[in-house]
Amino acid sequence: MFIILATKEWQQMLRNHTLPAAFIALLVMLGIAFAGVCGRYNRLQEERSAANIHFRQQWEQLQVGDPHSAAHFGTYIFKPVTLLSSFDKGLDNLTGYTMRVEAHVQHSMATPSLRPADIYLRFGELTMASVLQLFFPLFILFCCFNSYTQEKTSGTLRLLLLQGASPAALLNSKAGFNLAIVNSMLLLGLLVYLPALFVITGRPATGADLLRMLLLIICYAVYSSIFVLVGILVSALAKNARQSLIIVLGIWLLWNVLMPRLMPVIGQALHPLPSRYAIQEKIEKAIKMGIHGDAPRESRQAQLTQEVLKKYHVTSVEQLPVNLTAILMQANEDYTQMVYDTYAAQTDSIIRLQNNITRYAAYLNPYLAIRSISMALCGTDYDHQWHFDKTARQYRNTFIRRLNNELAYGGSKTEDVTSKVNPSFYSTIPAFRYQPLTTASVLHNQRLLLLSLLLWLPGSVLLLNRFARHAQVQ
């Protein structure tokens, strides 16, 4: 019976051309998004590679004799462009990708400037991920909302029931057929464009890239299957096609439009994030007066001076064989970094509390789950940005410490303004290298969202079987 009903579905699809039209629309939209992101990836890769080479050469050819002056001159580091960020840009447009390395100043990531055209982009830039997350489910619902109701309106449902087909068997055959067709469409679309990313950009695919691509395909297949089952379930329970269409459109608007914008608002209301100005004011006060308000900068410097004098068994600064000024500067850098790390951790904890609201809501909304999982696998989510920011700051601290220590222990003494270092010293400081989060770390961070997405699939199947007995016959 299942094969007979599935054959009927195939013949009906060939007659009404709904699914082929949806497949063509999917390929066209993916193609438009693909064309835009490939050009962007190549441009960004060329720009950042050229900038890295330029600033590295500028640093290595530096002729400043004083290491601390060189620290003020500083350099720039850039976040690498990942190939899968072309598939899902995630937070890249908001978080920035450039950091200036400079003494005494803890620079934040430089974010792109907001252009007038960005106003409408806040509602979603066209990427391959947005096509699959927003528009493909809409195509699926349009194809499935009338799958059962049309049998009632055309009169074929009674004929099928008279021939021995039960409503449950009919719904299962429709679900199986549509699941096979939709996932075939998805697989073909992704197999056309995902490998093409590597071909057009000229970048060889690594094992991690291939694994993440496979995980993306599996997750999007689960996500699309959920909408197939929901569409058929609504069609079975609705009285007519109009009611079914209104319900599935309401579900799409709730899941894909309203909840993604409502959850961050709820998160901000429950866990308000202080303004950047308020945080910066607290940081400056903590640096000046101590993080607990009981260790002013002057007392910290006086205490360190006495410790250094005691260490070298001298009674005056002039007798020191090292540069006390550089030692004090590095101590101030270390304390400043400790303060920044403290407030950065507090800010990060608030942001994660806000994000948890969305994570919990993903158990009620598969779109929230797939959006987060997709960004994570493509390396454009908050966890990747936090990891890069942390790595960049560690490099910045090591960079400044190396220069200050050269000034402190490289042979110069306090108030020695004539001390210089060999310019070749600057080339011994290694360039910035960034290693993104491993796939295992990504899966660990997304384990609750992966669970919520996977639970939606058997949950939808159970609901379909549970309500099959209540399917409208007329």
C-alpha cells in the first residue's frame, strides 16, 4: 500500500509542478547568495593577507631604538577569514576583525562602520544559510500545506479509504515521499554549492572543513524534515486548504520572524548589559585605585620599587642594574590586563545568560537551534568571536611584555635615554597565529541545541502518528 500511495504522490507531483518549482527557486536563491559571498570571500582574503604582510614587514623593518617607543608604534592583527563563513556570516558583520596592538591601551575589536544600506540588512543578509533557514522552510510549507486537504476537496480521499487505505497510511506515505524529495533537493543544492566554494576560492579542503560540511548537511536535513512533518500534520488537522495555509504561515512567522527578535529583547530585559561607557569608567577607576579600591597605583608602584631594590640588594634606584621604569610599566600592563580580564569575564557571563534565553527557546523553535548550530559550525558565532578576542589579547600582552622586558633587562638602566636595541630584535617577536576552535569543542558547546533539534524530528513523527486518527475525512 505504501508503494502504491507513494507512486500516486510522484505522479501528482509531476502534474502540478509544485516541488520542481520549489527546487528551481532553491537553486536560484542559493546561486544568487553563492555568487555574492564568493566575491566577498576572495576580496576579504586578499585584503587581510595584504594587510598582514604589510604590517608585519613594517614591524620587522622598524628602526626605533627604544623598545617602549616601538610598543607605542605597535601593529595590527586581523581575524582570519574562514571559508565556511561564506556560507553563514553569523556575527562577523557586527563583531569586527581588526585589533590594534599598542602599549598602555587595551583596544577593542574594530567593528565595521554602519552604512545606510545596513538598515535593511539587520533583518537578514542573503546568504546560503539564510536561504535554507528562512526561505526553504517557506517553500516546504507551501508544498505540504495542501497535501492532505486536496484529497478531501478533490474527492479522492473517500476513494482511497474505500480501497483499504487508512488515514494513517495515507499520511505516512505523504510524509515519506515529501521527506525523500525535500532532502534530495537539499542534498543536491548543498552538493552543488558547498564544494564549489573550495573550487572557486582555490583553497584546499581540510578534514575539519569536510567534517563540518557533513554536519551542516545533516543538521539542515533534520531542520527541513521538521517543516515537512509539520506541514503535513497541519494539512491533516485543518478543515480546508485556506485554514491550513493560514496556520502554516502563522507557524513560519512565529518561528522564523517573531521569536528570533523577541528572545534577545527578553534576554536584555532579564540580564541587562551595562553600556561600554559604564564598563570603561569602572575599568579606569579600578586601574587607578585598585580593583577592590584599596590599592592605588602609586602605592602599587612604591611597593614594587621596594621589592626590586630588595631583590638586587641596593638602596637607590640609580644602583639598580636594570631599568626600573620598564619594570613598573610592565607591572602596570599586567595589572591593567587583570582588570580588563575581570570585567571582560563579567560581561561575557551576562552575554551568555542572554544567549541562554534563546538556547532554551530552541526547544520550542527549531529555527533558533539551526541558526546557532550553523553559525558555530561555520565559525561565526559568539563562542568563536570570544575565543579569537581572548587569543588576540593574549598575543597583545605577550607582545608588549617582550618589548618591556627587553628594555628592563636588556642592559639599559633607569633614566637611560640613550639605550637602543638592535633593529633585528623586532623580527624575533613571532607573528600572530590564530587556531580556531576544534570541531569537538563546537559540538560540545552546541550539545543542548543539537539535542533540541534532534528531539524535534521524532517529536514531529510522534505527533503525526498521534493525530493521524483525528485527520479530517470530509
